[in-house]
Amino acid sequence: MSTYNEVLDQAQTLTPDEQERLLEDLAMLVRQRVETQAQKSIQKSPGLDLERWRGFLPKRVDALEFQFKLRQEWDE
């Protein structure tokens, strides 16, 4: 925490214009970090990594055909 307090003390010695510029730069750094983390979480999503699941999932399924067959089973 000493580094944080040192930076805070230094920020307090800046002019108002410099503080505003620092604030904008810090906001940009945070936005970039959040975007990077969001991209990493999307990449980890198994729905988007279809190659990983190839051979595990059955062939492509037609949703309407699946519903039709399922309802036929219910009627039996």
C-alpha cells in the first residue's frame, strides 16, 4: 500500500489540469483492463470454441425436427 499512498501524495501536488489528465489516463487503463478480461472470458466460453467439442457433440440437429420427434414420443 505504500506505493499507492506515494502515488496519491504525488497526485495531490499536481495542478488541477494535470490531475484531470491523470484521471483520464487512469480511466483509460481501467477500461482497457476490463475489455481485456471480458475478451478472455469470452474466449474461455465453450460455446465459441467449437473445435474443442468436435467429436464430442453429435451431428448437427435441426431444432424443428427434434421438437417434432419429441412430441411424437409424447403422443405414443
